[in-house]
Amino acid sequence: MRGGEAWARLLAQPGPVLALAPMQDVTDWAFWNLVHQYGGADVYYTEFFRVTPDSRLDREILRSITHNPTGRPVIAQLIGNDIPAMVRTAKELQNHPIVAIDLNLGCPAPVVFKKCAGGGLLREPERVHAILGALRDAIEIPFTVKTRIGFDDPQHFDKILEIFARHPIDLLAVHGRTVADRYRPGVRYDLIRTAAEAMSCPVLANGDVTSPAGALEIWKDTATRGLMIGRGAVRNPWLFQQIRQAFAGETPTLPPGREVLRYIESLFDTVTDPDYTELERVHRVKKHLNFLGTGIDAEGLFLHQMRRTTSRAELSRVAADFLDHDQPVALEPVAALEAART
Ligand SMILES: Cc1cc2nc3c(=O)[nH]c(=O)nc-3n(C[C@H](O)[C@H](O)[C@H](O)COP(=O)(O)O)c2cc1C
């Protein structure tokens, strides 16, 4: 298998393997660059490359591979269902510096699943079987899958796992919700464990990893090789390092309010494009602050005020009102604020 050494090194490290989850329009090159400065993940998934009969590789997503700012291994994710196009895209991608190619079987966006791609494929196990077979044959580097636990009913998860087990995939990331669940509370860690026990490849647990103590608990409860973290890393870019500290038996370092304030300013400077208008840049950074905001105050006042800002100065003032202090901030999400978002 090509590129197998980097893959073997990734999986041989002690403790949970920590992956940054793919998040379309959020975990782009700029965010990778920023999160890496806070310690970063062990492996980075790209946003999905959308694959259709006439698709070409998205240049912006490709940049996170060709100009990877983290120096850590990258997994390129595909979404689609057209087998010849998926094979063509996978072959093209494996000429770039990636350690693996991933198939998205979880996207809950109606525009995607109605076309029977992403999470929509979980309704058609035989089609999943055909896609996995074709991709496994075509891909010479490690091949991974990211799935949810079903389309609208987790009862069929066993059948989905049976199909995965028929193909020698190299890693499975399981988001413990169905597609119909979207992001509702109640991740089925028990079913992630079922996957870890059923599969012969390593499994990553995904869904609501939000604190260092919670991360280790989920890791142990699911008996997985590691954890995949999305929204938690946008809310708290220190989280990967905090988990490593917790695993080493140290007390995780919580950032003081002013450090969080600096993170918000850095977000503005890195994830927004200076060529855009100030209002467009404010809108862009709000995408990330919507995740951060559920971890600032229990009443949701930060979220409320932040969403109404229209300039960088206003945004900075609101952030300073909540965070211009030296007290440690845990950045754990308030359940009621999270639930209101789903
Ligand atoms: C805004 C957003 C974009 C996402 N984009 C993708 C994607 O491109 N590919 C994918 O497999 N999952 C995507 N997901 C799902 C995440 O990778 C992850 O499975 C989910 O957020 C649960 O993990 P978390 O609780 O750590 O965020 C996205 C999620 C969000 C909130």
C-alpha cells in the first residue's frame, strides 16, 4: 500500500488518535492553520470534494492538501454516488500528499441526501456495497469511511456494518446519530462501541466531544482507536491539547478570557478574506462564533448580541464585554443553547 508509513505512524501513537472532523465551509485551510497553532489534531479531514460525472477537484479544498499548513497527515473526503466519477476523483487525489481517501456516508443536508449521496446512501446498502467495492479496488492508499448510524433508524446499523466489513477499509469514523437526527442531543455511543467491536479496522468515535474529561470517557466507553472532533474544536481550539494533557494525567490548561478574546480576533484575521467587505467578513466569522457562542454564557447573551453586530468594532466590543478578564474559561457548550441550534 502506498504511503503506508505515515498511516502506520498515525495509528501507532499512544493514546486516542485525534482527528479534526470535516466541516464544509468551516474547517478550511485557514481554520486548519489557526487550530494548528493551538496544538491541533493528529490528522485532518478535508471538507468534502463533491463528485459528479463532470466535477473537477475544488481548488480551495485542494489547497489545504497541496499547501497543508499543519504538517500533519491529511485525509481527503469524497461525497457522491457516481461510481466512475468517484473512481476518477479518487485516482486523481491519490497523486496528492494525502494519507487516505474517505467516503462521506453521513451528510444530512437534504440537497445532498435527496440525490442519494452522503447520508442518503445509507438507505441503499447495496449501492454502498458497490461504491465501496469500486473505490477499494481503485485506491492504492488507505481508504476510510465516515458514517452515521443509519438513515432514520439505528436498528439497521448492524446491516450497514456487515457491508463495511465485507470490504477491507482501513478506518471507520462513526457519528453516533442517524441522518434524520441531524444534530439533536443524544449521541449513541453504545452503537459506536458496537462498530468498534464488529470491525477489524480502527474506529473513531464522533459526536459531541466537548471537553477533555468527556473525551477520555467517550474514548474508553466506545473502545475506539480515537476521536473525531468538529464543532468542539471550533468552539475550543485548545481542546486537542487539553485531551492530550488529560491523557497524560495532567490537569488540562484552560485559557483565560483574554486568550479566548484573542482567538476571536485571530478568527477574524484568518478565516475571513480581506478582499471582502467588512459586513461580509463579520458574517463569515459569525459562522464560527455560532459554535463558540454556546460555550460563553448560560443565558446565550453573547450569541444574541454577537449575531446583531454589523462591524468588526461592534463584534470586538461584544466579545470584550464577555471575555476581557483573566478567569479560566472551559468553553463547554450549554446544552439548552446547543439544542436551540438543532
Ligand atoms: C457546518 C458543518 C459542516 C459539516 N460538513 C461535513 C462534511 O463536509 N463532511 C462530513 O463528513 N461531515 C460534515 N459535518 C459533520 C461533522 O464532520 C461531524 O460529524 C458532526 O459535526 C458531529 O461531530 P461534532 O459533534 O464533533 O461536531 C459537518 C457538520 C457541520 C456542523
